[in-house]
Amino acid sequence: MIKRYLLTPGPTPVPTEVALRMAEPMIHHRTPEFSKIFSEVRVGLKALFQTAEDVLVLASSGTGAMEAAVVNLLSAGERVIVVNGGKFGERWTKICQSYGVEVEEIKVEWGEAVAVDAVRAALERFPGAKAVFVQASETSTTVVHPVEEIAALTRTRDTLLIVDGITAVGVFDVPMDRWGIDVLVTGSQKALMLPPGLAFLALSARAWKRAARPHLPGFYFDLMRERKSQGENTTAYTPAVSLVLGLHAVLAMLEREGYPNVFARHARLAAATRAAGEALGLKLLAPRSPSPAATGLYLPGGIDGGKLTKYLRDRVGVSLAGGQDQLKGKILRVAHVGYFGEFDIVTAVAAIEMALGKFGARVDFGSGVAAAERVLVEGLPSA
Ligand SMILES: *Cc1c(COP(=O)(O)O)cnc(C)c1O
């Protein structure tokens, strides 16, 4: 028997009370019973997004909401600016290009955040750009981009700021309305502690004006239509009923903990993971602007990260993420997003220490765990 630990940045672990809620008998979606739950979910989502606007619920993975933003706000041939500093930045480019939207990329070195000056320069060079696309947290490189500062540039221009917040919303403070974000997107399987299958997005008042004009053709992701239905506490098409029930339980859990505490927990777990990495001599992938959702750590030279993560997953029972593309085999990503607590970090760090030992690296067992504990103990209640 191997006890399994899912410590990846999506899908993330699902709390038992949420899983049980989703196991309730199916209910029909065109009923007062569903509408009541949905109306409560809608209120909770506004608090999560920190917006007065509607937060729409879509049945898709997070990428569906990314695509919905593109389709509803742009036309073929229009120009946009994309911050591409990792796999998910690249995804904005791919979605836009597949619809004939003209992309000007700001390429960012993996592990670095975009320079605000680079965004300002792009906006000056392409004053007609209809939108800037960015990740609040680029999960593939464990970086946080400076969304607040970028919003300060876009809100005074006729350029929308479209933000992928899939590992940011519910992880750290991203006040959509206060910062002036025009579109904010998230998904169910990261901070929201649910299985994959729901995506969410909210539009600012000026983004809704843009959506009311002619735009790229589409049918399923018709946000004007969804807004009308969801405003009446129903959905245009069949919703993912069980996931919505789970979401109802998740929002109650998050509100019980309180968002400031949720953000502080993520920050603490991230700080502990970074401290452990440092103690083990593992260089941080994103030392200057690390994400509170996941921590990227370089492995010692000569250790194959692909083999190490496979060994941990298949032989030891601990699933951690590796690197993609040019980081393949070189890094580990330790998640601390969603239903994560102090002892998940202890588990992850201990597993890394032991695996490094098995792979022949020089490691002082317990040194990473001790460094993590020194940070984590601050999060425990006083005796
Ligand atoms: C996970 C993730 C996505 C992709 O979401 P899917 O649910 O796989 O479609 C997009 N952006 C970021 C930053 C993510 O972490």
C-alpha cells in the first residue's frame, strides 16, 4: 500500500466536506432549489473576485474562460499585447492567434516578472492595442506579474486589461475593481479546492460595453447571454450541477476562514517552502517575484527532475510537478494552492530530501524540514 499525496498546482486536493457535498443526489438545474444555491454562489463569487460586477460560471476548464474573454471582446485583425513569460502566457497568444487576432508579445525570461516599463513601452508603440493579456500568477514559472502597476497603465487608456488569475484569485489579494482590471479569470481546480470543470470570469463595466459590440463568432461562450441567464440565477445551458454544489461549500469554507487569513496562509506556506529550498541549497526559479501558489526549485546538477518526480509519484506516493519545455527535468514545483496546510509542506520537503538522497545527491536530512518548520510554526495557534 502507498498512501498518496497530491501536492501539484492543479488539480489540487479536495476537502472531504466538499467531496461529500458533490456526492449528494443529482438535482435538476431548472428548479428553485438550484437557483437558490446559485444565487448564494453568485454573491460569494463577487466577494472572491472583489467586484461589484457579475462573476459568470462556465462549465469548462480554466482555458474555456480564457477563450471566452478573447471571443467576446475582440475581432479578427485587432491588435493585442500579450505578456508571455511561461506556458500560460503562451496560451493567451495561441488562443488569440487561432482567431486571427494580431499578437504583439512581450517575451519575459522564465522565472522573471514582466517589467512594468516593458508594458508601458508596448502600449506607447501600439497605442491602438485593444487589450493587454497577462497572468497574475504564471504557474509554469511560479512568478507573480505586477498586475496592479499594469492596471494603472491600462485604466487610463482605451486598452482592456485581461488577467488570468487561475492561481491568483483566492491565493493573494487581487482586488479587481479597485485595481481596475477589466477581465479576471479563474478555474475550479486550483485555489477553489474543487475538481476541474468550472471556470469563472468577471468583466468590468467598460469590458461589458466592448462585449456588446460585434466581435468574434462563437456560440457556447456567449457572455451576454450567460449574463442575462445568470442574472436570473440560472444558466444558459446545463450547468455542472455537482460542481456548483461543491463550490457552494467551498465559498462557505473560505468565508469562514476569512480572505485575509486565506492569503496569509498561502504566503506563509510559500515562505516556508522557499526557506526549505534555500536550506537544501536548491536555487529558486523565481527569486524576485515568487508566487504564493507554487514554488519552483532548481535541482542539483546531474539529477534528472523527470525521473525524480516519477519516482516520487509512482514509488513513494507523493505527486509534485516538474518543469515544462526548457525547464523540463531541471526543476520541481511544490504547490501550496488551495486545500493546503502546514503539514503538506512538511511532507513535500521531507519527500524531496529523501528522494534527493536516493538519487545520490548530498543532502542533510531534516535541514529543509527544519527551515520550513521555523516559518510554519508562526502559523500555529499559541498554546
Ligand atoms: C491551470 C492554469 C491554466 C489552465 O487551466 P485549465 O483548467 O487547465 O484549462 C491557465 N492559467 C494558469 C495560470 C493556470 O495555472
